[in-house]
Amino acid sequence: MNYHDIDPVPVIEATLTQDGARVSVTETTPMNQAITNTKLTDATITLTDSESGATTILSTDDSGYYTSSTQGITGHTYTLSVSRAGATYTATSTMTAPVEIISVEFEWVQMPYDKVAILQVSFTDDPTTQGDCYWVRVYRNGEAYAWSPVTDVQAVDGRIDQVMMTTRMDIDEEDAEDLLIDGDQVTVSVTPISRTMYDYLIALSTSGSNGPALFTIDSATNTGSNGSNGSASSTNSATSTNSSNSTNSADNAVRVLGYFLASPVTTASITFSPTQFPGY
Amino acid sequence: MERYTLIEKVRVACITLFFCGAMNFGWAEYAPTHFAVPADNDAVTTNIINMGATSNSASVTVKTEAATEETFQVESVDSLGARTLGEVLVTGQAARQRVQATRLGAENLDISKLIETPKLLGENDIIKSMTLMAGVRSEGDGAGGFEVRGGNASQNLIVLDGMTLYNPSHVMGIFSTFNDAAISRATLYKGPIPTNFGGATSAVLDASLASGDTESYHGAATVGLLSAKANVEGPIVRDKLSFAVTARRSYVDMFLKMVPKYRGTVMNFYDVTAKVDYRPSARDRVDLSVVRSYDHMAITDLMGLHWGNFGTSLNWSHTNGESWRFLTTGAYSEYTTNALMTMMRSDQAMTEFIRDASLNERVIFTPSENHTVEVGARTQLLRVKSGEFQVNDTHEIELRSGWQNALWLSYDGNLNERFTLSAGVRLSLFSVLTGDSFQRFEAVDEALPDMSGATYFNAEPRFGLKYNLSEMHNLKIGIGSSTQNTHAIRSSATTFPFDRYALTSATVKPERSIQYSAGYVGMTANEKFDWSAEVYYRDMRNIYDFTDGSTMFSRVNLESIILGGRGRSYGLELMARKNIGRLTGWVSYTLSHTQSKIPGINDNRWYNATNDRRHDVSFVAMYHLSDRWDFSASWIYLSGQPLTAPDVKYELDGHTCYYYSQRNGYKTPSTHRLDVSATYTRHPWKRFTSELSFGLINAYYHLSPSIVYFEDDAESPTGTRAVQRSMYGLLPSVSYTLKF
């Protein structure tokens, strides 16, 4: 592929949990280079509790993350503001109550080509509300393995059972990134998310789409708005320079990717023991 | 004894020549009558005034029942063994007919030639073969639809004996549901479509099932690697009532059951057609047609995908005197899909349907040989379930209905020796039907869509003018406007059985297109060669697409996840054919550019449409070596298809994500492929013909792109890679057919 050359786009990944806040600011990487995840530390980041009015300025740690020990309080709405290079990116998120993980199970299911280990994560859902969305994340020995956004459409009596395909039984045929082997520690986290965040995560897993913008932008000379095609953007040539061989005039827009999520995280773990699972 | 096949247009009727039994005639334009010429039959001898046969061609003059004489060009096929379905030729395919046709872009498909093109897994597929013609293109390897002049497959109207077929494809599109044994006639309208057709903003494929022979029984059976099929036809009441039935079923799943690992895998399809043809008098003809196709793909106790068409139509043709014809059609068709999945404690299902009931009346007045006036009316009830989701205990559904009516008036005739005019207008009226009987919406946490009523009126002018430079050369221009009220919203670049369909509503407007075209057609004096060149420009309004990031499952309220915009396409089509001799075939080239502009997508800028292909080349050759051996080959080249590929990547929560700066900003590698086939014909017994066919798809093993996607690659220095999947490797096939 002869990829187009476009300017790097800022990426903000911000979480506020019951344990504190953590924000990373990075930039996109060209397709023909490896992602380095180099943290940008020249931003000013504030976190504001809309209920109490308290504002916290996050500071960088040794890894380049912006952190704060401020704990998210259920029911409070928080505003994250990231100022950098003449632009301010803002997002809000409301802290919801944590879910309870009821069970984490594996079962072997026969597919046409092989048996596949299906992971089923069961957790609670508030049956009195509709439209609840969740982000189920799976880690293999502490490393990111898979994620799946889910809504309460599939809830039954206040319980959601989310299934995800994982590794094949014939491990010689499995790709390294999908492989689970005997003894692997599989950790599952469930986080309540907004519908917009759900749409964003769905879009990221859909080829060719960026999803909705989760940040608004105020730049030095232009009031930003929610951009189309998946990133917040505002047109402002004063704060963004284009490379000479850029192919897209819209690249002049100031854009930002990522999310701000104020939400409690619930986790549970299971050891991958293939011979012990039903269907082996 | 020689066999002859009619290859020229019959002015008074659409007649297809068969070579068994006696001669009979009919006038129904939409349903050709079988026409048999056994030279030793006295009855025929009295009707054939002159028959001058040579080894390869002959002319036949026939006195029809209306006491007029018609002269047909016929071509000797081979010695008489039995009537073979491959000899079913559609009238009007001759070079002279192509040159003389008034309507620009109208192609009477030469089915006998189309099915001589190389077979895919032993199956003749008219739709696949049709894509070898100029201006007609396959959606892609493994896709079932065809695209015409910048339109996508869902913007085509496919009509079979008056019934509309939606997405007629098997195996996710690898085969069409058109069993070649069932089809007798087909016409593709790429340019201005006749006023009696509506509901398509791209093209119309108008086909007819073959009627049964009224004199004797015939049949055929074919066994291939993938499927088997059979057909039988014959008289119920001699000269009055006949039947024709075809059936086809795949049996891949039978082989799969032999492999323990695949024992639970189900993968089959079938299709059945039946036609009963009744001729109560010389002036009347009534036929009843039924079509059923069904696909079943499943993994036992885990998931299932089912989809299929059902359609039926009743056609009555009545001739009153020399000048009046009345064609009445009542039709019903239904397209349904059903997807199920059960995994541990999760049960999910999605169903959809389109139901279409219509009544159509055409009155054709021919005051003189050179002038025809048609008036007509159509009323049609559409009921579309865009989605019904059942997820465990949760039920969601969106169902809408519409009433579509149309009136039309058209004139076709010669203004003088030089000019021929085809002009008309279709007035269409679409009303959104409201109330509990016609609408239903249930959803969880979704805003109620606008279910209010609305009525849309559209005038659709259709115009064509031909100027004869000489008997062998002419110029044509055409302008045609049309509207469409069923909108397929597609998640992928190609038609998928589970595409969702939106019906025109208070929010979704009727899709409109207008096409301007001009062309030149010419041929040699002996009709051995003919050629054509056409240019077109098409403007499309109210085309719909998913919003960025939305998929068919995002919301049951379809209108909340789609956006409407514009499209435009322009192009040049060149085609040259060799019609006579041992070696026949054609070469076609299409240069085209298709773009879309939908507010909310691609920063509101024009972008190359997903079906944009700049260059499309086809070479088709058929060689008749002897009475026993026939060979064919086709080579296609398609330049790359627009692709939305990432420009940069980033990481969230340890996962690689991609950022796309523009829609369809890249192109896939080009597609090219050589397909070849050979057929060995013999006559093992009297009245029996057998054919052993060998085929090879992708003969030089070029892996053309079918899907391109991006994924992590731990072994790559960049950590990611672009992956291209191909539909076809080297695909050999063999099939055996026995006919009587």
C-alpha cells in the first residue's frame, strides 16, 4: 500500500475510575511505521467535577501519563480539558455505578474449521433503565487481548451474558494475537459507557470508519465543533500545518482522536485450562 | 437433418425456435412462443414457403396464422439429435436487430451465446455472463449482482414474467438464482428504460421463463461438482396447455457430511421454476409462473443463515384485431432473510422481508406497421420489514408499507426513413401507508422514527431518437428519468443477502436518476461484424448510505443511521462482435467514473463511489470446432475498486486503531482473470444428446482482490499489514448433461 501522507493527529485516552484519573496524549503513527506510543507532555490537562465545581490539574508521571488521585464519584459529571498547541479539546463523562461480574466461563464450541473457546462474561445490568452500554475488555496475562462493546438489549432479568470467540483448539493453526494456552491468566473488565462511546468503539471495529467525535475543540482562532468522520475537528490553518504532499484538503482541520471515560471498572479473572472446559 | 436456430427479430411476435414437434405461434411479447421446424413434418412444410439452407445459415419464410409472411434468418447448429436448451435463442440478438433498435442501451440478450461462456463450477449463469458486456459489470468476485453505468446492483430492477425479484443470488452471491434452463428471453435496458417499467434508477433486466412445448415432451438433467439440475416440459393438452418445470439443488453439504469435522455444517441451495401456458384461442394466451429459491447455510446448534425468493405471476395476453393488444399481469413476490445464532446463553435472530404485490395493465395500439402507442397503469403494494431483531428476551422491529401507482404513455415509430422516435412519460405516485395495519415499530431506547404519511409525485420522461446514416449505420440519443422507492442500504461494497432495505417515507425521499446518452451502432453488410460506441452521463439524487461507523445492526430504526446524498456517473462504452463463423465472440471496453456526495460523509465532499471502476475490459471467444467439440474463453480486466484504507494508526487500551482521512481514498489492485471451458457433445441414443463440459476458472491463477483489510502483524516491523483475500484460486469443474 502506498499510504497517503497526512499530518499526525492528536490522540487522547483519558479515564477516571474509582481509583483516580489517568490521561495519555499521543499522536497517530504513519501506517508504514511501528507505533511507539510516545507520550506528549506539553499539554495542560484539567479535570472538573461539574457537581462540586472542583478542578484538578493533572501532572505527568515518569511514564508520560497525566495522572491524578482524584476518585470518580458515582453520579457526578466530569469535564476533561486538554490544551495543547493552541487548541483545547474538551469532553464530558458521567460516572455511573459499577456492575457486578457474575461469572466468567469458557466453553468449546464446534465451528466448521475447528473447536473454538467461547468466553462468556456474565454481569449485572440495571433492569430499571434502558439503553445501558458496557465495554467488556479481555486481557491475557495482563496484556490487551480483545474488547467488545455491548448494550442491554440482550439483558435478561438484570443480567447480560456476553460471548466472545477466542482461541482455536488447534493452537498450531491459531494466530499469535488470538492464541490462548494452558495456564494463561485471562482477566475481564466491564465498564459502563455512554451510547456515544459505544458507537465509537463499534466504529473502531468496523473497517473504514472513524466513529463519532468524543471531543469538542476550541482553537486559537476558531470555535470547534464535532467533526464528521470520526474525529473532532475544526478548520484552523493557524494551528495546523500540512505537509506538501498531503492529498486531502480537509487535513487542514484540527482533529483529535480518542475518548474520555469516567466510569468504574469491575474485573474478574479465570485461568485458561482448556481440558477443563465443557465441550473439550 | 439440419437444426436451425432463429437469430433474427420477428416483427409480429417474439418467437423462439425449438427443433422438435410441430410449429406453433403466439403473439405475446413478454412470453415467446416455441417454434419448431421439423423438416419432415407436413404441417410445417405447408407453412414454410421457402427454406434455403446452407451449411451455416439459411432463411426461412413462414406464413403465420395472421396470414402474413415473415422471413427469418436461421443458423444451422448441428445435426439433429434432440432439442437442447443451449439452442434457445432470444429473438432480436442479430446484428441487424441491434442496429435497427431504436432504444439506446437496450440489449436483447443472446442467451445461447451467454451460456456458452465459461461456466463457474459447471453452472451456466446468465447474470455472470451478462457482466462480460460493455457497460455491465460484476460487483466483484463472489458477488451476485451486476452494476450498470454507475448504479449499484440494488438499483436494478429484475423482472421475471412480470414479478420483481430482489437479490436473486445463491451462496452469498456466487451464483444467481437464474437457472439457465428456465430462461427463454431476457432484455437488459442500460439506457432509457421503457415507460412500462419503473422502480429502478439504474437498469432493468426483463426476463421470461420458457414455456413448455405444446407438442411433445422434453427434458434434461445435469450433474456438476456443486449442484444438479433437471428440467422437463411438454403438453398437458396438445396445442392448448403446456408446462415447464426446472429444479436445481446444490449438494456440497452431502460431501461435507463425509468429513467428521464438517458433519454439522449445512450449505445448500435450491431453486424451482414452473410455468403453465394456456392458449384458449388464437387471440388469447394465459400463463402462470412460479419461482422459488432458497439458501440454507448453518452450523448445527450454533448458527444459521437463510434467504430466498418466492414469486408468482399470472399473465394474460389478448389480441383484438390487427391493432390492439392487451397485456394484463398480476404478480406477487417476496424476499426473506433469516439469521440465527445460539451460543452458550446468548440467542440472537434477525429477519427481514420485502413483499410486493402488483397489478399491471398495458394497452398497445398499432395503427400501422410503423407506429405503436402504449398506455398503461400499474398499482403496487410494498411491505418492507427492514429489520426484526430478537436478542434473548428483547424484541425490536421496523416495518413500513407503501402504495405505488403509475400511469404511462409512450409512442414508438418511424418519423420518416431516417428518423425513428421512442418517447413517453411515466407518472409515478408513491404514498406512505400509515396505521397499525401498515406500520410497526418497537425498539429499546431508540427515538420513535417519523412514521407520518407522505405522498410523492414524479414525472419520468423517457426519450430516444435514432437517425439512420444508412441501413447499416445509425446514431442514437436517449434521455431517461426514473425513480425508486426501495432503498438497499449496504454494509459492504457488494450486495449481501442481509442488506437492509428502507422504504420511501416522510424522511427518506424517492431516489431519482436521469441519464443522458448518445451512441453509434454499425455493422458489416453480411452482419458478420457489428460494433457500437455509447457515452452517458447519469445524475442520481437521494442515494442513501450508512452514517460513518454504523452497521446494519446499530439501530432497528434504519432512518436514524443513514444519510442521503447525490451521485453522478459518466462513461464511454465500446463493443465489437463477430457473429458468424466457427469463431464468434466479442470485445468490450468501458471507461467510467462514478462519484457520490453525501452530507456527513467524507467531510461533505465528492468521493469515488464504491462501485467506481475506471477501466473494464472483456474478451469473449467461442469456437465451434466440430459437431462434437466447442470451446470458449473469456478474459476480463477491471481496474482497482475504491477502498477506504487508513492513513495513520494509533493505539487505544493496547489495541491498534485506524484513522481514515477520506472515504474511498485508495484503490485495490486490479482484477483480471482468464476462464476457459470445453464441451463435448454426442448423441448416445436417438433423440438423446449428452454434453460433457470442462471448465477452468482463473486459468493462470491470478489472485484478484475480493476483500482487503488491515490487521496487527507481530512479525512486521510496522506492526500492521494490509491483507488481501481472493475469491478464486484455480477452479476446475466438470459437468454432465443429458437431454431428450
